[in-house]
Amino acid sequence: MRIKLKQICKELGGELSGDGEIEISGVSGIKEACPTQITFVANPKYLAAIATTKAAAIIIGRDVASNGMPTIRVENPYWAFVQVLEMFAWDKNHRALPGVDETAIIGKNVKLGERVAIQAFAVIGDNVEIGEGTVIQPFVYIGEGSKIGADGLIYPHVNIREEVTIGDRVIIHCGAVIGSDGFGFAPVGTRREKSTPLHHKIPQIGTVIIEDDVEIGANTTIDRATLAVTHIKRGTKLDNLVQIAHNVVIGEDCCIAAQAGIAGSTIIGNRVNIAGHAGAAGHLTLGDDSVVYAKSAVTKDMPPGSHLSGFPARPHQQELRIHAATRKLPELLPEFTKLQKRVVELEAKIRALEGKD
């Protein structure tokens, strides 16, 4: 795939300098770019690299000087770079020709929209609906009665269980599991009662709803609700290896990084960012626009706009002060020991003086 520089500039709404007829074959970093690729500078520390880059063209800010090479000047070079990446990535990921591979297994009463591609060894259950332009890559399983919207991209080895609803333009990466059973067991006996299991499985008969423009990372798991809905709302992005338990609600435009976990029946507000290896206990609410820092654990309800860190999570600035004080302990301990000794000496002197009286 090659795109002329003037066409890229038009899509970006930028200002072109140099030869607009140059054909661009891809996108790369300013140090790695080859003579047929376009690159960008958004961070001032890379400005010096403009003089030595081998790229065919460069995206820069409107007030940045170039070295005479073809340029596209824009207000936000990083956002423009992302847009150019999308031009090339969309072609790569959606290159599959529409149609159903002969090795795919298609159930009864399946409804396929226009331009749907179902690739090798995919399994589509009965009564499934797949919207137009969606690509189902090899070895995907879609359970009975599930619905997938338009222009989606489902990578290999994704498992979508029965009666799950997925919106438009959803991307699900390799190995993700949507709609597996929630972790629910009732204690009904002891190990001595061999005829009765210690933990009896609670049937998980709810569902999962994934709204439009959600992206789900590789090997992420989203459990179905016990009775109602596990709900991931519009625009939310889940990284790899994220666990969303049953009956959880994740608001709009959230970002949850790798190895984070959300326990059952927790409600996460809109535009919440949760960093890697962080999590939230069950049956709590985390308000809109909150941030949970890495390796933190939210254990109680938190209001909108909270910035939380630590275990258990507390306001981030308070946690920083605690860490700062903790780092001083090796220095403070000898001083504390001296003070203890001094107090003992002073008390002895006081008792001696009291005895003289």
C-alpha cells in the first residue's frame, strides 16, 4: 500500500511543504524510518534528529523548522501520526476478502451482514448475528445467540460465549474470552461430608454487553453476570491480561492496563484510568475521572476525581508522603534509639533528685 504525501496532508488538514507526489509506504520512528516512510516529531528532545532522519517526509508542529525535506505541519503532530498509522493499519488488518472459508463451521439461522469475512476453522454457533464488514479470524468461537456489530475485528483464538452482545467497531485480540462463567460458589458442606461438595457452583445465567468502539486486549477475560449483565460501555480500552468479574460495570472511555482486576459487582465510572497490576474489590463504586496508580487496590467506595495509590488505596499525595517518611526510617531509627537512651537517663536523674528531696 502506497499513499501520496499530498493525500496524507489532505486527510490531516495540514500544511504541505515540498513534493506532494512522493509515495509513502509506511510509518516509522524518526530514527528508524527508511526513505519511503513518513515520520513525526512531537517531543522537543527529538528535534535534533530532523537533520539526520532518512524518512521521505516528516510531520511537525507549525512552529518547528525543518531541514528542507518534505513536511506536513499540523497543530498536534502526535495525533496526526496516529491518524496516519490508522491509514496503513486498517488496510493491513482488514485485508481479508469477504466470504466464509470452506473450513469454517457455521450453525443454523446465522445472519451475516455484507462484506463479512469468516476465516479458516472459525466456529459460529446457531442464531448468531454478525454485522457488515466484520472480520472473524481463524479459530474464533462464537457461541449460540451472540450478536456482533459492524466493522469489528476478532483476532484468532478468541472465545465469545453464548448470548453475548458486542457493538460496532469492537476489536478483540488473541485469546480473549468473553462471557465465561462468573466465579460464584455457595458453601454447602465440609470436607468430611464426602457426598456434598464443599463449594457448590452457582449457575451463571446472565450475559455480557460490549458497547461500540471498545478494544479488548490479548488473553483478557470478561465473565458473564450471574443474573443480569456484565457491561463494558462505549469507547473503553482494556489491555492484555485484564480480568473483569461478573456483574461489573465499566463506564465510557475508561483505560485499564495489563494485569488489572475488577472484582464482582463493582461499578467503575466514566473516563477512569487504572494502571497495571492494580485492582478493585467487589461491590464498590469508583467515581468518574478517577485514576488508580500501579499495584494499588481500591477497597472502598471512592468519589469522582479520586487519584489513588497504595494497598489499600488512599489519596495519591498521602501515599507519596507515607513513602517519603518510610524511606527516612533507617536514618531515624538510630536517632530514636539515642532519644530512648536519653529519656532513660533523664528519668533516672529525676528519680535521684526526687529521692534527695
